[in-house]
Amino acid sequence: MNRSLENRGGKIYKFTSTKTTGIGRRRGANNSPGFPLHSVAVVGVSFLCTSIAIAVLYYYIHILSPMSIGSADDPKLGARWRKNTKARMKTKRIGTPDHNDGIVQGAKKSGKFGPILRGEIHLVELDLSDLHATPDDDMTGESDLYRGAVGRFCEIDWSSYKDNPPVFPMFRLLVEESDCNNPDNVMTVDLAKVVHKAREYDKVIQGGDNSVHVIPPRGVVFHESRVGSTLAANSLAAMSPDAHRVYSESAPMNSALKGCELSRQDDDCTKEAHIQLLKDVVAMMGRTNSPRESNMFYKVSSIGSKRINLFQQAFPDVPWIFIFRDPVQTMMSHLDPSKVTVVNGQAAAVCTKSQRRPPFDLVTLVEATGYDVYELTYQEFCAAHLATLCESALKAMTKPHSLGKAVEYDNLVDKLISSVIPDHFGIEMTDEGKANILAISKTYSKSKGGEQTWVEDSQRKEVGSTPEIRDASDVFLAESYVKLKQRSIGR
């Protein structure tokens, strides 16, 4: 029996509490008012436990649960994506073993980013219209340098490309073949966010029995345009299909090299942010769940040659080549009179696309020769455009510690086999690899009428060239051609 006294309004009241045992208490057994201290503790502990349970449940649902696979930004899109790819994920998850390790098993439950983190779907497009540097107050780490980049991912049918590279000379054709132009098959995410998730994921699975990894870039092919770069890409892919992944003029790489130029907030986009973006894009494009894939290569669109210096800053340890060709032959590949349509003095060719709005570097180059850029013939403009690509490559090669080399078109296959791949890119050239390259080199993969046997055409181009093409080549390309030959492999 416990007794207590309480002063209420000047009167003393005595209360009595009776301790009982058993399941319940008889009515009136405890008349004490107030709330016992031990009950407060129980409520506090219960609240804390409940909060923890809710937090764990939220983490499981939104971060770990495989049921949350889908678009990080569009739940409806994610639902459609799951429905359309569920069967394919079961049958085409190449190289994904059963994981018995507890840590790795937990990492597999990677939530809405799961297919990306596990290397099941691949980066196919970037939207950099809102790209900007991360404000200083918002930075969460050294690598948190940009915001506003959006990545689109889809399952690429790599097996079709590796079986026959000449059928897909450009990455966009493989994207189309993989039905990635269908929005139902595309997952759209914030790039910086998924990169952060990927880093966390990779730390968890490190050392576990897991095939997911990032393929390191082993070499990059830059080029003057129409100089055999597709042959180089096909050769790298065919040499060792299981081990090599090749991106041939892929949209993500092209966009990443342009970076801030594509942003509506370019004033708020720094060089450091641009370089980090490029690093992240390459890392995400290298994710794979095939344990055999070990070497990644890029063939960049010709215009990307203007940004080799940026690439070198992002990847100073990755070797690259710049393929070039005799100026007249290159010009004929662009402006062959028998193939090019000319209207009002304007040629419908890749090298003359910017003639109405010439870029600053081209204007500068033309003025240095004493010409007026707005008075150039289309032949002269084409030559000047190609010269800007060559000069950019030369400038990058002369940087200290540059790993860039020039490779001339003549005997390109022999140079790839004997020098470029084994010596410069550091990939062992086996007899099988050599045979695969020689076999693929017999196919011309850009024929609009389907695959055709490749035929050497240098002599034909020389004979068919016009005086205007030869003169323009001499004025704008001759000097850079000589310099490139001096720095070329196997000259």
C-alpha cells in the first residue's frame, strides 16, 4: 500500500494506491491520478521503435525493393517499362550469376535504379538543356559538381552488334534495333542522382561474387570524317566480341563532349562541371553485367575532334588516335560531284552544314589565310571545316604527356593490327583477333543498299577530283596534313 499527499486549493488530500497482481485489476484498485513515470518511458521507447520501423520500411520500399523498379521521375512510365521488359530481363540478363553472398544479395535489391545499377539497361541519350554547376552551398562532395543533366536508359541488344558490327555502323542504328525509340522501353532519371547511387552500389558489391562492373575505356577513335573511322570501330568490335564493347558515334558521348554548349544555363556551367559530367557519362556507359566484357572503346563523331583537349583533361591516361587522310581524297569523300547536290552555290554535305553560321574557330582559321569566310566557295568552306578538326587534334597532341597519335588512312587495317591496338591501346593481338579484323575489313558497312564488299578507292578519288577541290585542299589542308604525317603511327 502506497500513500501520498497533495495540496489542492489549500486542502490536504490523501490518496491511496493498491498494487494488484494477475491479468487485470478490480475497479477502484488504483485511484491515483497523474501518469506514472515508467509509463512515459514505455511510450517514448515505443515511439522510437515505431519511427525506426517506418524508416526501415521506407528505405526498403524506395531504395532496396526490386518491386520499385521503374522510372525515377515518372511512375507511370516506370510501370509500362516493367511490363514491357519483364520477360526480356529474365531471358537476356547476360552473365548475371546467382549470388549467395549476403551483402551482394542485398545490393541486388537496388530499387527504382536497379536495372541501371545492375548493368541491365544502358545510357542511350542525354538531355543537358538544364545543365549547370552545383551551387557551392548545395555541394555534398568533391564529385557533386553539376546538376540538371537527365539520362535516358534502355536495354541495348549488344549481342546483335557484336555478331555483325557492319550492320550497325552507328550507335543510333543499334538503339533503333533495340526498340529504344519506344518511350515505353526507356527509363528517364536524374544523371547525378543515379551516378551517386552507382557509386554506393559498387562499394557494397565490391569483393562479392558479382559480375556487375564498369568497363574501363581503353582507347578512343577521333577522326577527320570519311577517313575509315567506322572500319576502325568495326575492327575493335570484331576482334574480341565477348571482351570488347564499342560505342560508334553515340549520342551520349557526343552530348557529353558538348556539355555546357547544350545548356540554356551555360553561364552557370563551369569547366569543372563539364569535365565531371564527361567522366560520369563514360562510367555509366561502361556498366555491364557480363563478366567477359573488359575493354571499352569509343569512336566519336568527327565534330567531337574539336573537343579532344577536354577529353584529355577528363581522361589523361586513356590513349586516343586521330585518323586522317590525303586532303583531296577526303574532300572527294564529302564533295564527289557525281554524288553531291549543289543548289545556289551551296552543297548538301556534312562539311558545309555550318556555312551560313560558321563557328568562331573556323572564322579565325580562314582569316589567318587572308580569306573572308563569307566569300568562300563550298569547296573552300569544306576544306576549312576539315582543317579545324585537324588543327584541334594537332593542338591536343602537342600537350605535355598527351597520349594522342595520328593514324593515316593508307593501310589502316595493317596499322590497327600491328601498332594501334597492341602497342598504343595495349590490347594483346591474338591470331583469332587478327583473323576477325581481316574478315570484317572486307565489308563496307555504310552502303545504303546493304552490306557490300569494301573496295579501295583512293586512286579513283584522285582522278575524279575537280580543280576547285584540289585548290581548296592546298589552301586550307596541306599544312595540317604534313604535320599529322610527322606524328602518325607506322608512317
